[in-house]
Amino acid sequence: MLKNKLILLFIFISPAFFSQERLLDSVALASCQEYTDLKEALTEPDNVVKLTLRKKKYKSFPKELYNFKNLQYLDLSKNEIKELPDSIVTFKNLQYLIVSKAGLVALPKNIGGLKNLRHLNVNQNEISVLPYSFGDLENLEVADLWSNNLEYFPETMSKLKNLKLMDLRNILIPQNHQDSIQSMLPQATIFFSPPCNCSW
């Protein structure tokens, strides 16, 4: 009798239960259902793994997002979100964070807490500093920082051993700082614009 109950429990348990601890690979994530409407997503929050909310006219980070405990892909591009909350690190399974062209002026100081983050795209914003914890993004593979106002890169970036590509084009960076950044990340391909005759 107990055995039969366990079998039934296994059959009817929500698929979301298994996804809570399982990170999808890039192929599986690409083919995963993509939610583009927040209200619709909130009707089945445990099933939301991939959420794209571009051009929704958000003025701040939507608090409703905290309902999505299994989120692995989040795109908030082309809104008007100046800051991301420190509590974004509660999304433990987040692999893709895309917040391009949103007016961001800073990244969360504790962004390094996103231990499973592999792809960060915050291009075309107003970010001037990468936080010290940036180097704690131990699984980061791609950092698209193109067209920001960056003028500080923490030495902790040298810990980004899995980083494959970083885009720093359209950012005024003197030659000596370009050399320093590349020396911290010898394994990564880094795209720079021509060095500026400027000082930081």
C-alpha cells in the first residue's frame, strides 16, 4: 500500500519540483517555454524558468518577480530600471541576466552572489563602476558591458576563470588600463575600442 502511494506521488508531483535544483544547459534553456507576460507567468510561477519582459515601461525592478523561484533566464531590457536590488541574488539558479538599454546606473554590490550566472548583458547603460564582488561570478562566461561609462574595474576580475568573452567597446579606456584588464583575464577575448588619450 505504501509502495503504491509513493508511486502515485512520483507520477503526480509537479515537474517544477525537479527543476528547482537542476540547471538547464543552453540548448534546453533555448527551447524552454518563454513567458513574455507577467500576469500570465504569475498564474503558474513554479513553471517559469525563462522570462522576457522587454519594453514593458517598468520604472523599477518588479517585485512580482520574486514569485519565480526557478528562474534561470531573465530579460528586462528597454525598460527604465536605474537599479537592480541586492535581493536579486535570491535567484540562485539564474544563468542569464539581460538588462540592456534600461538606464542602469549601477550593478548590485553583491552581484557576485549569483553563483550560477553565465551570461550578463547590461550594454547601453550608464554604469560607471563594476562592484568588488563582480569577481565572485565564478561561472560567468560572457559579460556584455558595451557602451557604458565604466572607469573602474576591480582586481577581483582576475578570479573569473571561466570568462570567455567580455565586450568593452564604446567605452573610453586608456591603453594602460586596457593592458591591465587583459592581463587580469588572459584566457578571455576582450573587445576594446581604440584607447583614448585620457586619464581616469
